[in-house]
Amino acid sequence: MTTMVSGTTLAEIAALIGDVARANILSALMDGRALTASELAWHGGVSASTTSGHLAKLADANLVAMARQGRHRYYRLASPEVAQAIEALMAVASFGPKRHRPVGPKDEALRRARTCYDHLAGRLGIALADTLTERRYIVLSDSAGAVTDEGRRFLCDFGIELEHGNGHGRALCRTCLDWSERRPHLAGRLGAALCSRMFELGWVERIKDSRALAITSQGRQGLAQTFGVTEPSQASGD
Amino acid sequence: MTTMVSGTTLAEIAALIGDVARANILSALMDGRALTASELAWHGGVSASTTSGHLAKLADANLVAMARQGRHRYYRLASPEVAQAIEALMAVASFGPKRHRPVGPKDEALRRARTCYDHLAGRLGIALADTLTERRYIVLSDSAGAVTDEGRRFLCDFGIELEHGNGHGRALCRTCLDWSERRPHLAGRLGAALCSRMFELGWVERIKDSRALAITSQGRQGLAQTFGVTEPSQASGD
DNA sequence: GGAACATTTCGGCCGCGAACGAAGCATGAT
DNA sequence: ATCATGCTTCGTTCGCGGCCGAAATGTTCC
């Protein structure tokens, strides 16, 4: 065995994610919010006591972080890196369509629009990335990106202020491989800002018990006017 | 339980990586080369028969691909996406220094210079990314990047021809979070080209049974002259 | 203080899957 | 043909880890 440093800990982390209950828990946390232990128990599909054990392990490995608040304990993903790792795994998972899984209505909703950690994904996320690229508001040299000056102005009008944070802190404009569309969508501070702004404007709303998003009628209108994005087709053949 | 599509398959993939033997196997394949089953058995630290089973599972899930050649069977990672997922996991793994693992000499070598799938990582990879950024050959707007025109010329002089492949195919310039340095290094076609060119010039050589790289004396010289990169310090306090 | 709720700890059960060696197929060498 | 090598299949063993329910701890509300 060559390098033990990677081997062991890599396996430890992956094994942690590699349990169905824990994977479901982490998936639920992928929308960036903090959830209570009991909510996570529901998502994980296991009892409260079992969930408690799982959460302890996840916290121990620094995959999730915990904040006590009254008699609740709120758990969230510990860092954007964790979210990125999980997203990367999901991308790989959606690849191998060996045995294809029946696509339920929930899945179609997820494919249309969802949150990915703290930014938008699915056909909506892709459409936004495409429009912004087309109008030269951002430049995605291949799968990586930068915001142009016109872009900065446009975004400012839209109500998003981006400081010129350079090397430090969080990336301004990253891309993230969309597992359902297999193309990159916008992540980083820009992706997060776009997402939260759309919530603020009431353009999108969370669908209960899911990471999927519903686009409101105002959203439909706003997206068309401001971004020239027509509603991502109701049902795509895929 | 909310969305089953992600949950289950996410867990499946992660569980696959979450076994120590398989993780070691995948780690060994992270240098981008294809290895035979018996070599992988050695890396995995388990018997040939056990390895065979592991490889079958990995191939079944499309994590690795196999090519028969004579009486050998060569296995390699199935796609860059798989490499990316593993790298992301390693990044997360190197985070939680709860119980810190003793850093052996092998680790120091890995930290100095190594391959990450098909590009350079470790202090060498970081130094290259820094230099190219400093000289404005590439622009890493935060953690994402594009090649400038001067950069294209410089690279051409160095013997690297980058076609203007746009959306399709592989990303020209991606970044990849370095698990040892915790900063992004260069991946994508550019990263791969830099790496293979340096092999071609004999600037770096593989260290036996490891993903670590040795920098040759020509390499030391060339890196200093062409990139202004002085040898990544022999031993850093870390 | 007592009741209701949230979460963790404990003990015990049970199954999955990793491991090995021996035997079975290939392919290549003599 | 015969033997060697590389890899897979089979049958078996065995231990780790997930699961639950009951009870313990903790927190808020009235």
C-alpha cells in the first residue's frame, strides 16, 4: 500500500457518506439551511436515536456543524467544500445509467429547479448561466468564470452588490457541475447572491420537504423580463 | 425521506469509495495511469481475489474502466469527473485535523509535488498557478480561470498548443482544490498540458509506488528560468 | 414543580459485505 | 502439449456497524 495518508482518511470520509441514511441526511442539508435533528431523522428515514448516532459521526468528522438553539440542535454542512464534494459525487452517481432508475415526479421537479447548497441548479440554474454568458455579463472560459464590468452593473441594478474580494474568502464566481444537466451552473458568491436575491423577490419558493424549487408567477415574469429566461420547459423528454 | 434519486445512488457511490482497499486502489489510479489488477491488489493491500471483486464493483458503477491487453487487464479511472469527486473528498478529508496523523516522509514528498489525475498538484502546482497568475498569463478571478492572449503566447513558446475548444469537450482551464495546500491549482486541459509537457522535458519524474513527483536538476533549472519558480522548499514546517 | 418535547446514551440483535484460499479459466511462453 | 502467469469465481468465515426501543439527560413552557 503506497500512501496511507490519503487512503485511510479518504475511505473514512467516503464511508461516512456511503450510508443511505447519512447520505439522505447530507442531501437534505445540501440546500444550505440548518435543520434540526428530528427533521433530519425524517429525511434519513431512521429513528431519532439512530440519527443522533449518525449526526455525532458526521460532526466528529467535520462534515456537519452543530448549533444549539433552545432545545433544538441545528445541523448544517460544515463548509462549502463538503457541499462541493457531495455535489461531485452526485454528478458521478448520475452518470452510470446502467440500470436506469424510474424518474418520479419529484425528480422532474428537482431537474427543473433546485438549490445546490446555496445557489441555483437544474434547468433554471443552467438557463441563468447561459443568459449571463450570452450577454457577456460573465465570461465562462470553458467551465470557469469571471464577472465583466457590464455584468457588475447589471447585477447591481438587479440588487446584487459584489465587493471586489480577491484571493481571500470565498470565490466570487465558480462553476459547479450540474448533476441533472451535466453542464456547469453558477456557484461561488455570485451564485449564492443570485439565489438569495430571487428568494427575496419572491421569484422562487421552496417546495416542502425537497430541495426542489417552484417558480412563482412573479418569478416567471421577472425571469422573462430581466433575464430573458422563459420558464424551463415543463416536462422535457430528457 | 425526500428525494430518493440522489439519496440512494449517492450512498452507493460513496460506499464504493468508502472501503479502505478500494479507496487505496482509487488513490493509486489518481495519477491518471492505467494499472494492472495485480498492481492494484498491492496498492489495496488485499489478496488478488479480493481485489478482483472490488474492481468488478468499481467497473460496474462506472468508476473505473478496463482494457484487456494480453493477459493483463488494465484499469484506470473512468472519467475526469470521478477524479474530481475523489479529489474533492480528499480535500474534505485533509480538513478535519481532529486527531492529526503523523506526517511521514512519503507525505512530505506528496505535499511537495504530485500528480492529481493528469495535472500537477502540491506546492509545485500551487507555485505554477501563482506565477502564471502574477504574470497575467492566466486570470484566476478568484478560484476560476481563463488564459489571456499573452498567456497563450507564452504557453506556445513553452511547447503547449491550446486549441480554442469552447463549450464542448474538456474545460480549458479549471481549478482544483489542492488538499495539501488548501488552495486551488490548475486543472483542465491547461493543467494536463503543463503536466505532460514537464514530463516530456524531463523536469519531473514519478517516484516509485507513489503519486509523488521528483523534480530533476533540469527541472529545477527550467522551472527557475522559465517560470521563476524556485524549488518548493525542501521541508516546510506546515 | 411538573408536563411535553428534543436529543442522546445504552444494550442487544442481526445482516451485509470484506477477507481468504482453492479451484477454474483464460492467455502467453517453451 | 505442458507449464506458468494473471485474473476471476466459489464457498466459507467472521467482524464491523446500522437499527431499534427503553431509559437517561436536558430544555422550554405553563
